Amino acid sequence: MRILLVGAGGVGAAFAAIAARRDFFSTIVVADYDEAKAAKAAAIDPRYAGVRVDASDAASVTALCREHRITHVMNAVDPVFDMPIFHGAFEAGADYLDMAMSLSTPHPESPYERCGVKLGDEQFAAADTWEQAGRLALVGMGVEPGLSDVFARYAADHLFSEIDELGTRDGANLVVTDDDGREIFAPSFSMWTTIEECLNPPVVWENGEWHTTAPFSEPEIFDFPEGIGPVECVNVEHEEVLLMPRWVDCKRATFKYGLGEPFINILKVLHTLGLDSTEKVRVKGVEVSPRDVVAAVLPDPATVGPRMRGKTCAGLWVRGKDKQGLDRSSYLFHVVDNEDTMREYGHQCVVWQTAINPVVALELLARGTWSGAGVLGPEAFDAVPFLDLLTEYGSPWGIKEL
């Protein structure tokens, strides 16, 4: 297996560090618009090479794939670049993985009731082409989406006979401090992506169809395991809701994120001021995107690890009937402590937790344990080998009965 890793930011660098301990591939070419960043991420392993790529240009991706005889393209950049990388991989004859699907567009007339272009619609529109070519595009294979979708498959196959709701719930007790120990606002993940998913209309699957609701709707307190505790979670647009119902029979699917009131207020202010916009504006003769400016002035998520403490939890709350037909309510979860990932890998827990899952998936593909053609989500594959290998990597998962 010869992998092109597009993106050497927080998640990409963590991916490289995790994969360096495995032997299922022969080469990883780390590519980034910033060649120095790619070279730094590649310096940790002699099987790696660092190069420059323009992720907005499909031809650039195709050329790199052909030059390095790439078999699998791993997309680790913001989803705004998904389609050029997706198309570039196909043109080169390579399989493709990402951790977030193609972007959505709100309904022009009823954004908080009806879906417009949904997350992943552009990619699923090409599913027949990929399938006919005998090629695989494994989409949404991060942690959320990704591991949460694996949990959905596992729950359907092994725990439940009937599922009322698949409810992804994400929460943490992470704190980032400045040099004087004072808590500061520093998102642990790409601010560009966070704005996109939090301010777009959230999608809910219900009664056999998708509909939208208002951002931050249906607040609830969810008690997260392993000492994280109660966190208020709200509806957020996310890929799981668009993926899970395609392969797992359920009456309802939701995604709720534990943002916290201060973060929600910041996002609301950004929206009010128009600073969430991706449309470029002219400032003193220079055209810039307001959202790019917001992301640029905040700390790089890849650098906040040494000043971060706490744990992050990704999981899926499943409610329905167990295999004997009795009521069951279970939370399948994966908790990662920042102290552990910084000590073991030198990467903060949120990007590390995102990055480990595509590494596991690629190893299963390399072994032939997972295989398929078309545009597929994690739910399309057997969950048990994935969860077993994740545990073998030293990062076990758990189940909490509610």
C-alpha cells in the first residue's frame, strides 16, 4: 500500500505519527501546500516523503499520485477541498478516504426546515462511477464521523433488534491555558470546520426522511463517562446523520455536540458580524475570506497540546430493543486523555482521536479484511475487526448502559 496523505496540519501530523508504528504500508507521501510543514511531518519515518500539493487542484493531486504510484489517497484537510482531492484520486486510479464529506448548501427558502444540498451529496452522486470502476471511496472515516458510524454498525449487528435512535454525542472537559495558567479560547479542532458545522442548519433523520432544524436546538444534558461528567449538548450539522440511515435501520438519527455556552455565544457573534462568511471581501486592497481571518488569528489546534488538559469523548447513544426484545439504552464510547497522547505521540487528544481511525481503516483494507467498491461509509463494513484493531493499537472503547 502506497498512501498519499493530503494535509500535514494537526490531524495529518497525528496520522503520520500513529502510522509510523505500523507496517501495513510501504510508503506515505505527506503533501501540504506548505512544503516545510509536509517535510516536518515526514521526517519521523524513512518510509515517508514530504512534498507540496495544491489541494484545490484535482490535477495536482492526480500528478502526485502518478509520480509516486499511489494506491490510496488519505484526505486530511478541511472539507472545502474534498471534491478536488476526490476527483484527483479517481483520475489517478487510486482509492480514497476522508474524515469529513463534501459540503452542504442550506435550502434557499426554508433552511431550518428543509434540506438543500446535504453533506456528502456530491460524493454520493459519483457512487455508481466509483463502483463500476471497482474502486473504493471510504467517506467519513475519522472519529465523528467514523468511529461513531462503526459503533452504529456494531450496535445493529450485536446489541439491538430494533433501533429507535442513533444519537451521536460528543463532549469533553478540555481546558487550554496561557503561559500564566489562565484559561483561554482556543478551539481544539479546525476553526474553519467548526464554524461550518455549527452554524449550518443541523440535519435530523426522522420517520424515513431528513429534515433540518435551527442551530443549537434541542439542548440536553448528557453525562459523559470516565470523569468528564455532565455537558450540555446541542444539535449540530454532522455527517453521521447523513451516513447512518443509509446502512443501519433506525427511526431517528441525531448529532449533538457539547459546545458549552461561551463557545456558542462566540459562534453567534461571529455569525452576526458576518465573520463566518467564506465570501471574500476587499480590505485595504487585499481580498480575504472573513472565516479564513478568524481561523488565522486563533491558535493553531496542532500547537495547543502542551497547554491543554482533560479528556475528550466520542460516542453513540443507541436506544431501542435488545436482541430479546427488551428496552435497551446504551452509550458506546471512546475516551482519550490529552496527557496520554501528548506523552506517547506528542499530539493533542482531539486531533489524535480523529487520526487513529483512518489509520486503522487503512490497515484493514491492506489486510483485505475490509473491501468494497463505490462511495461507502464506515457502516458498510463489519465493525468487529475495526474495534478489535483499535484496541490492539492501545486505545480501547467501552459501553455504558443508561
